[in-house]
Amino acid sequence: MCQIKTIKEMGVDDASLKIKKNFGNVLRISGIFLFIQETRKFKTKKIFSQNKDSQDLPSPTMSDLKPGDLVRVRSKEQILKTLDSNNKLDGCFFMDEMWQYCRSQHKILKKVNYFFDERGAKMYKTRNIVLLEDVHCSGKQGNLMPRCDRNCYVFWKEDWLEKI
């Protein structure tokens, strides 16, 4: 199960995100064409947190994170303070399998500045999201769908990390 299912969950309300029934087949056939087309029409969406408790968490200036920096995943209690009732911070879902990394140390692989939403066929700008080296989604999340074998990197909000 991916962390971000729909752009609407991230607080973006855009009528152009609605996809017709048969558009999925077209998307699979012409994904590269659509990617190029949507990139040309790229619009940045601002996404803000609706969780007021996240301001209680000490948040050092993390904008200087760069690949190779060593970080520690915050404790479960600290992370819970940042999450809303749907386990999200700024629309980014904290998956159950991510709890195992609390208090562990990792290197930053890279910052995520943009991601492509396959369902909505749109490119979006992100804030304060990084990828950690060797931390992948196992694909076991969710009971209703079969196991996913994509082995995607997990999105980490910088508020869930502390620089060492």
C-alpha cells in the first residue's frame, strides 16, 4: 500500500484530478507520453499541515539535510504528536511498518522535491520529504490487496527525523 493514495488526501482539491473510467487503460499504454504532457503543464501545489499538535515537537531547521547526512528516526511518542487521526502529516502517511525504524540511525539517500502521482497523472512538488538508504516498503501493508513487489523507497517527513 503506497503512502499517498490520492492527491485529495494531501489537501489538494482540483477538479482536473478526476479520471474517467477508461482513462486507466490509456494511462498504462501511454504512460511516458502522459508524463511528458503533464510535466509541461506542471503546477506547484502548496500543501499545509492541518495538525496543530505538530508545533509542539521540537523541529530543528532541517532544510540543510543533504545526501549522506546521518539522521535518527524519532521515538514513537514524538512521531505520534505530529500525526493526525489518519496517521498523516501534510498528507504523507506514516505506515505501520515504519514503526520498526524508530530510534534507528540511517543516512539520507536524497531529498524528494517532486513526485509523479500515477493515479492522477500529475507531477507534484513536495516539502520536507527525504528517502533513507536501504529503507524500502515491504509491500505487506494492507489485507485487501495482494502483496506489492515494487520495493519502493518510503517517504520520510523531516519532522520524523533528527539530525545527528
